[in-house]
Amino acid sequence: MKKILILFAHPAYQKSRINKKLIHGVSEIENVTFHDLYERYPELDIDVKFEQNLLLEHDVIIFQHPFFWYSTPAILKEWQDLVLEHGWAYGRNGLALKGKVFFNAITTGGKKEAYSSDGFHGCTVRQLLLPIEKTAKLCRMQYLPPFVVHGTHAIDPQQTQIYNSLYIEILEKIRDDKMDLQAAQELQYLNDYPLKKENDNE
Ligand SMILES: Cc1cc2nc3c(=O)[nH]c(=O)nc-3n(C[C@H](O)[C@H](O)[C@H](O)COP(=O)(O)O)c2cc1C
């Protein structure tokens, strides 16, 4: 069984509609650690050693956050700048994260069709995440496409519940080593990974 670490970042959690619903029940899943960065570090004074040890204890690392200015909330940038040290996370002897799985779990105000080459934003979410993909790969991690909830302003509670269930199913699939990571890497969205039922004889 893989151990999953969710690094959660929402600077205005009290105002959150979608992330709040998306994480429902997640911290109770076996082998999942839910770590709220803004709650732990309201002044952004990140404890680098603590974060590095947490990473070492897990096999799958997830950045979960709302999409802000085509990127992450600020604390996740600060976290990358401080925690991913040369000689530890990258560089010739920086092998601490080698082989771990990484992906983003994102909510966006923009609709799915707006994130395409001929849509409003002119490119995909996966393309916009390229700096994070390159960072993960520099740290020798296995990068997977993002899990995305689009069009957050227009989502009703029932749809949110469906996304919550899908997210949990995907987390359990990765945790139980039942995801073909190479096949998953080719997708635009982790949401699209085919999920079979338990009795489908995987
Ligand atoms: C500062 C800020 C920047 C944002 N930037 C983007 C953006 O670049 N693209 C986008 O689709 N939505 C953007 N949004 C909308 C948020 O992604 C959306 O409100 C959020 O995902 C909803 O999740 P929540 O209910 O958990 O807050 C932005 C919102 C804020 C407040």
C-alpha cells in the first residue's frame, strides 16, 4: 500500500465552497495524510525539516489547491523554494524524492472548454502546470496529470459530491497500486483514468 500526502493550500478556506467539499472524508482514508499548509503556517514560516521528513514518509505527493492566477496559492511556491533543497530533492546527490508519484488536485473558476487551444485561455491546465511538472521531474518524481474540478462558480452541491467520490476513488486506486502510472501519464486529466469496479478482475 502506498502512503499519500496531500499538501493542501487555500488562503481563504472559510470562503471555500468546492475544496471544502472535495476534501470531505479524505483525511479518514487509510494511509492518507492531510496537511493544511495555511493552517500550519499562517505566517508562511515553513518548517523545512518537518516538511522534508513528511515527504520521506510518503510515496505519493499531491498539491491540492484552487487555481490562482494560472498557478498555485503563494504558500506552495514558498514551500517549493524552501523544502526542495539542492542535494536533497535535486542535483547529483539529491535523491530523496526519487520514484515518488506527484500530481495536482485543482479547482478552477474557468470552465473546461475555456482551457483548450481554441478556448478563452488558449491552453490547457496541464500546459499551464509545466513549471510544476518540470520541478517534479527534476526531483525524479513520476508526474501525473492534474485532477481538476472546472467551473466552480456554476457547480451545484450534487456535482460536488460526485467529484468528491471520484477524488476518493482515484486516491484509493493509487494507494492500492491499482493504477497503471504510465497510462495515466498520457492523460490530460487524472479524472479520465478508467475506474473499474472491485469485481472487474483487475
Ligand atoms: C486570487 C484569485 C485568482 C484566481 N485565478 C484563477 C485563474 O487563474 N483561473 C481560474 O480558472 N480561476 C481562478 N480563480 C477562481 C478560483 O480558482 C475559484 O474561485 C476556486 O477554485 C474555487 O474553489 P473554492 O470554492 O474552494 O474556493 C481565482 C480566484 C482568486 C480569488
